[in-house]
Amino acid sequence: MEEKIFTVRLAQDGRAVEILDQTLLPNRIQYLRLETAEQLYEAIYELRVRGAPAIGVCAGFGMYVLAQQITGDFLPEFRRLGEYLVSSRPTAVNLSHAVDRMLSCAERHISCDREQLLTALKAECTAICDEDKAMCRAISEYGLTLVKDGDGILTHCNAGALAAVEYGTGLGTLLLGRERGYEFHVFSDETRPLLQGARLTSFELNHAGIDVTLICDSAASMLMKQGRIQACFVGCDRVAANGDTANKIGTRSVAVNAKYHGIPFYVFCPSSTIDFNCKSGGDIVIEERSGDEIKSKFFAQPTAEPEVKCWNPAFDVTDAELITAIITERGIVRYPYTDSLKKLFG
């Protein structure tokens, strides 16, 4: 990606979160300054900032920005603001993790004076960001051990630097590999209905100089049959303790097709996305979004009549047995994940 493009950062004055508005890509690069809880909520809900790692970093910075605005009883109001932000995207566990970290930090320092409290909160949100950068780099390094120069890679949704702060998860291996001279041939699912693969992944890989071909979601199976796909790379929004994985709608279809064709299906997963309190995918709350995203978004005219009903889950759950390996910043784990995840993360 071009150096000038960033995903999310704390404004220089510390009083706002600055984000790249990803709803405008690839046609326009525009940054937003988020100063209020309502602006933060809207940006997360409307996918102006998206991708589990980036959402978590945005929430951490956002909680610090909001903390500076509290004038009354601090902890109750800080908790209320945290609950409000978490409600914007309930499936992405990084969001709640970041908010919980900021709340815990506030509780530890509530007896300090205001300046010390805010200093501690700023350090905590900065740590969340720095840890994300380190995690994505480590995940990308492990991912490179699973592929070779010239491989054809299928991606779904977007899990690159646009979904994090640097490198990303599912695309991080491709971006790091490119820096080291690997030549990959990437096929990017368009990812209906919000077209993250078309608008974001193809944009990101193209700017990185990686050979990328955009395809309709329904074309992936044909590519697999033709032998042009050697691995499938996806990110994740939540991983249950048994390895069931929630990711963008359509991910499970990719996994089923990959299993049939004997192609490795890899999930790239920061540890912050693993929810050991969630036993299986059946416990993951799946966000359902407006049917207008299917019928109207990105179209000059609606594609169906107003009275036609729509079902628009934002995510689906890929069964653990369909996943070849889960790549984390601590290493690579394989099925059965109930044992391997617990062993790796204690």
C-alpha cells in the first residue's frame, strides 16, 4: 500500500480518532475525525472502520478520547460509553476486548488524580495498537511457512492492513511475502453484499504490487476444480474454544468447497479474537443487517421489489473440522482445536 494511507490512529492532539473511511474505497481516499460516542458508533456500525483488529484499536483510542470528556462520576459514565460502543458490532470480539481493557485500566487508576488517570488510559490504548502491529507481523511470518512462491491464493472479504493497523491477518502473509520477493497469484472473492473483496482487498493488493484477480463469489469453486488455487486465506471475527470460526458471510461456502477439492483452508487469527468463554459456534451471536444492503447498496436502482423480504446475516460460522489450520501470533494450531488452542494459549 502507499505509505500515506493509514487505517486508524489517535489524532495528534489526542482528542479524536482519525480513520480512513473505507465505505468510499476504492474511488475516494478520505479520512474522518471522530470525537463523539455517536460518531464512533456510527463509524464502526457502518463499516467506515472495519476488520476485527482495526475495530479494537479504534475502540481503544475512542475510549481514551471519550474519557477526556467526562465531567461527572467517571466510572459509571465510562462503563455506559463502553457498553454503547460494544453494541455497534456484537460479533467482533476485539471490540469488547479493547473496551474491557480500557475499563479495567480505569478501575485500576480511579483513585489517581484526573491527569494520572488519563495518562494511564492513553498508555493502554497505545499498547493495544502496538500489540496489534506486533501480532499481525508474527501471524504473517508463520503464514509464510505454509505457502511457496507462485501459489494461487483465494481470499474472502478483507483481512489485510485495511482491517488492522499494519500487514493485517489474512493478507499479511501476502504483503510480507511480496516484500521478500514472493510472487503470488491472488483471486479475490468480491464478497457480497458489501463487496469488501472488490472494494478493499483488490485495492490493497493492487497498491502493494501483488497480482490480483477479482472474481464473483460463485466462481471460486470452478477455480478450485481447475487447480488454480493452492490455499484459501481468511481472517476471522471470533473463534470459539472448539475452533468454530465466525467470519464474513460466504466464508463457510469457501471452506466446504476447499474441503471437497482437497485444498488447505487457513484462518488467520490474533489471539484477541479467540473467545475461550464461547464453547462452540452455536454460541456466537450473528449480526443481521438491513436487507437494503442486498437490494440497493452499490446499485443505481434496486435489484428487487420493495416488498421482497431479505435475510442478510453479516457472518457465518465455519465448522472447526473444515479448517486446515489456525494461524496465530504464537504459532500454528490444527484440529482438534479444543486441545491445540488450549495447549498453545494455556
